Amino acid sequence: MLNNYDPNNKEIITLHCIIELLLPLSHIGEVTGNVSNLKTVKLLDIEGVPRSCFAYSGNALRNGILRRVGISHVLTQTGLTVNPDVHHTLFAGGRIDGSTANDMELDNKIRHLMPWLSVLGTAKPVGVFGSKNAQMIQGRINVGAAYLVCYESIRLVASQIPGILPKNVVDAIKKLREFECSQSPLEAIDESKATQWESLKSDIIPMLKKDLRTWTEFLTIDQAIGKDSTEDPNLVKFLASSNPLSIQGDLFSPVEKPKVKVKSDKRITADRLIAAGSKLYSRWDINATKVEIGWIVDTLLQFARFPYLGGKGNRGNGLCKLDFWYQQGETKGHFLSVSTEKQLLSDVAKESHQAYREYLDSWKQYLENTNHQEVRSFLNAAA
């Protein structure tokens, strides 16, 4: 299959990702003193007012799930190790460290031999993949930020995936949109239209605020007190004595030293988190081959083995489940669901995954044939 694989035979598919938090989520935007604050972005609410809202960045989703998990799994399956420059190019997005080129033959070869890198894209440094020039390899997936489903994000969420909202909320937003679309942007709003608009908002907005929650209502705080280990009676026995011994006659006795006030290691930290049970929405737009889409499916299945997002996982944060729904032309439906409990694949996802598995089997054989040294040299890889 590898010899017959055409990396330019692409198809467009949109994945709508719904993230349900099974444990609180940490995604730090800034730290103030001993308090970790969440990352927020500005959104226009249903009234057109700019408001802050929690968002889990698309870059964190793309790198945390696809790049780190997916490429790790590929290298594990193929048994390859790579040098530091290639390692950085694969796992960290690379870097531009010299004059750039636009070598289409190299671009095609990379996409032919590494569909995972074709999906993600990278900045190829000088000398990597046998090319003396640096080069940008454009990715084939756009991963949108995951916005908390709340009052502030309702305009976005309702336009993309209204099925996760209460029916009365969807109907109310539809009324507001229909009124907005009925007004020509080429004409100034007359007094009667302005009055109707204000009347419509006064009826609908209070209901939306009642049925939806602002993003700050999803906040929870995890406060931790770090103890001073030297004051723990169960651990102090492992502490070496700080008093040196002196010889007095035939006896060893400690030399008394003046007591110095030592700064305590006790500390209080507070992390702001998004509460368990909350939902987030992220849109993924893909223009890729069936094999590349299959690699995305394979990566999501690997992610399901340890489905944690964000930081503070060591304190029990970030466990989640993912549900993907797809649109492809006029066709739409369930794509896949992954969690620690189950993995559910649609026929569309299974077909792409099977294409990728066949490609990977051919790829392994390709490495073992007479040209394997050439391929390894291109990948800067060792067995």
C-alpha cells in the first residue's frame, strides 16, 4: 500500500469534539502569588458584549493529544529512535534556524513517509530529513480551542452544535438571529425596529441567564497546604543530626550551637479549576487523506488509555471523555467516543482506521526491505 499511497488524495471532514470532565480541569493562564488562575479568552455573548470565558487552548489539545501521544505510539510501533533535532521536530513543532526553502519534492516525501507529521505540520530545521535548508511543512488539521459551554460562549456553541443545549435555549437564540438577519446592513435601523429589538431582548435574555450559567459558576478551588517534613514525628527519625560531635575526654558529646530561626517549608497554594461534569466544545477542521484521518483515530484510541487533559493530574485533575461528531459534505453523524470505560467507533472512523493500519503494516515492511538504509537516513533514525 505504501508504494500506491497518494498523499495528495485528500478529503475534507469537520469533527465537533465534546469534552466532558470526569474530574476538575486545570489549564493555567497566569499565576498570581500562590494562586494559579485559569486561561480565559474574550468572546461576544448573545447580546454582542465582549466577555471573558474559560478556554482550553487548541494548541494544548493538538500537542497534548495528537503530537505527543500519536507520534510516541508510532515510534513505539516501528521501534525507531531519532536524534535530538528530529525529536524536537516531531514532538515540539521544530524550529526555523536558517534560510528557508520551498522544496515541493521534500514536502511530498515527508507526507508520503510520515502522514502523522503531514497532519500536524512542523518547522523543519537545517539538515533534518536530508535537506540543508529549513522549511515549513504546513499541517492539515486546525484544532480550535475548547470553550466551556456556558452563557458567555452560547453564541458560538449554538451555531456549531446546538444539540447539546436545551431546546428552549436553541429556540430563543434562533429568534434573536432571525431578527438580526431581517435587518439590512445597508440601511440604518429605524426607531420601530430598535424598539422591537429591545423588546425581544428583554423577553429572551433573562430566560437565557436563568437556564444557562456564567463561566465563573463552574469554578472550583483546590487549596493545598504543604507540610514541613522536618516537623513530621514519623519522618524526623530520618533527619541527620545537625549538631556535630566533639571529643570531651573519652566521651563524644554534641556541641551546643546557638539556635537559628529557620524558615518553615510550610506553604499554601490555591488552584482554580473547572468543575467535574462541565462540558467544553472544540471544532477540528481536517483536509487530509484517509490514512491521515485514520492516524488521528488511532491516536484518540491511544489517548483513551490515559485520558487526562491539563495539568495537576498528580492531584486528581483532568480525567475526561471525548465524543466526536462529524460533518462531511451533506453527511453527518457520530464519529467516535473514547473514555477509560469504552471506545465506540462509527463505520466512517473504522474505515479510516483500517486504511491507516494497512499503511502502517506496509511502512514496517518498507523499512525492512533493501531500501531501509535510505529510509532510515532520511528519517535520521536508528533501529
